[in-house]
Amino acid sequence: MNLDPHPARTRLDTALSALAATFDGMTAHPDEHNCICHWGSAEDLAQLKVPGTELDPDLLQRTWQAPDWSDHASVLRRILPQFATALVSGHVEPPFGMQEAGRAFARGRWQRWPAEQAAAVEEFLHAWWAHTLADPAPAVPAYEVLALSAEASTALSPWLSAWEAQTGPTADGHLAAAAEHWESYLLGDRLPWDTWDDEEELRAELTAWLIRHASDRLRAHGVSGELLHRIRLLGLSGPDRWEDPHWPGHR
């Protein structure tokens, strides 16, 4: 079933509004601190302890990227409405991939927050993913949103299952773009994004899903025969893969 982009956008807007309402008035812990030399000034830090004020983009980026907060949860709750809006609009550009932004969620351990707060975060992630799959030109490519969501939730299966259920030209176009981005990594037995742990497990899960689920959709979408062969090669190992005439660089 193909999801119409208008309900998907409505769902995402509702999720963003719920984040704003749920985390309204949140601040960093009063005793929170960070290195003035490497993070920012005392004036910057003071802004995190005042609710509701908009952070400038540079301060927002420094805040979510910092790995050394004493209370990551309170810092994430302080910036979450603005951070989520920036993510959706494509204004967050981590230097090494969107999985970095996903780790900002993971560091906050949002699944352990009070039920209403955790539910608001979970719904935002799922609503953003549904909208991405339904949008022909999302601000952030689907494969980047997938990496972020997997890191944020420490799980890959829910996001792949949603992609599997979402069919049609738009979702298949995102699948084709993802396969083009992933295939060289996966053929080298590497996950296409950096992860904190379980890299081999995630790589195996993504590879198996792509082999099992993607080939027919990609063929119907009209991708090149060469890409289809490279997806096929993922199901082979050892010399069967390396000696295949469609192995990259084959002589």
C-alpha cells in the first residue's frame, strides 16, 4: 500500500507539535557544565538552563554533538523540539553522517524517560520515517534517516519492516538510491554507516533484507542490470562472489 504524502505530512506535523508541547519548559540540569575551550562559553551554557529560548544553529549543533554532558537526558530534552525541526528540514549536517545525530538520541536513553515523553520521541521518529518514504524529494535521503533511526532506537528491524510495507514508485525510488549507496559497503562486508556496537549483526540483517526483499522491487523500478547483479552477489560468499564476472574490478 502506498502512503499518500499528505497524511504522512500531517502525522509528522502532529508529532513535532507533540514534542514541542511535551518538552515545553525543559532545561538542562542546573549543575550541568562543559569545557569552555572545546564546547562554548558560560553564556552559551546559560542558554541551556533557560526554557524556551531558540538556540542559534551553531550552538544547537555543538550541543547535540557534545558527547560529555553529565546529564545527557536533560540536555536532549531541552533542545529536542528545535533539534527535531532542524533534522526534518535538513538543517542538521553531521560531518560523518546522520548516524551521529541518532547517537545524540541514544546518549539520552530516551526509552527510559517517563512514558509520555518516550512515546513522543518514538512517534516523532516513526512519523519522520513514514514521511520520508512518502516524499519524492525529502530533505534528508531515506538511507540517512534509516541510519539515524537505527542508531537512535538501537534497532534496525522496525524501520526495515516499515519500508517493506511501504510500496509504490516513491518508496521504491528511495530503495534504489539506498541500494546504490549501500552496495559497495555491503560487498566489502561493511555496514554503510558507523555504529557503536553490533555492527556485524546489523550488517547481516541489512544484507539479508536487501537480498530477500529488494531485488523484485528494484527490477520493477527499472534500476540497472549491474546494480541487480551486485545485489545478487551479496548472496554469495568467497570465490563464488570474487570470481563472478560482475564482481567490481573483475578481470
